[in-house]
Amino acid sequence: MDMTEQSFIQYVSKYGTFQKRSMFGGTGLFKDDAMFALINSEHVFIRGGDSLDDELCALGCEKYRHVKKQTTATVNYYDISQLFNTRDENLDIIVKKSIDYSVSQRKFKRSSANRRLRDLPNMQLTLERMVKKAGIDDVEQFIELGAAQVFSRVKQTYGSDVDVKLLWKFAGAIEGIHWKLIQEPRKRQLLASCQ
């Protein structure tokens, strides 16, 4: 571990505990599974986002460029090496904002508010469309209603010849398992709930 990496890790320890992982030929720092910093032998980069991008640009921080063989990817991380080395007066505020933003984005990405119906187990675009046509717009409502209610609504919309496998698929989607793993007693219980 070189001096830049060591001293930055020491510096951010005041913001609590975090994890380190090798990333892009350097070290990524993570808080609650959200990456907020990337350190390599000469540079310290922190994650931007929202108004932080403008603040970092105003302070002259450049975006990180990851150079691959044929392409260069510019990501939303900014070089704060100069701010860090001079212990700029804005450093604490900017690093804290970066950590908070990274953690909140990670939480949102993992929340049901960000999930689509088609992202649930057993679901795909066609089932998502069927469910939406039956008046169920999001994952939260889908889970709240439960498999039997969702199935009943889909049957009302599409007619009674809807395949009963959909009931198993909806139940599996809610329970986070493949529909073929649903046991017979559970299937009977689900069917009884639909009557």
C-alpha cells in the first residue's frame, strides 16, 4: 500500500468503517456496499452525484478516465488529490457528501421503489404487462396484494382460461423462488385463496 492510499484511508476512517476492494488497478473504498472512493498510486477519486458534480468541477477536479485497449470510459468519480494533499477547507464537506450520496443511491437501487415487476423471479416483460393491464402498477402494490389477488385480477382482465401456472409464478415472484419449487400444500392454499 503506498503513501497516498494509506493516508487517505487514515483520513476517511473518521467517517466510520468501510471495506476495501481492488478496482480498476487501484483500491475502491465502500461504505454499506456503496463505493465512494477510488485510490491508485498517485490519485484519490471520489464519487460525484447531484450538486456535488458542480462543486467538484468548480474546485477544478477532473473526472476519472478508465482507459481500456480501444475505449476510454469516463465515470462519475472526480480527482480530489490536490484538495486532499493541501487539506483544502472544502475537503471534509465534499468527502462526507460523496459518502452520503453513494450510500443513499445504493439503498435506492436495492429498494422495491426501484425494482420493476419483470425483475422479480419468474416474471418477464409479458407478465409485467399483463399485471399492469390488470391495474397493478408496481412491485410494492404487487407484493401488498399477494399472489392470489394478483392472479384474480389478471383473470378478470384476461378471462377465466388464464393458466394456473401464473398463480405459482406470482407466488414465487413474491417469495423470491422459482415457481417449480412451490410445494403442493402451498399450491392448494393459494388455489383456495382464489375462490
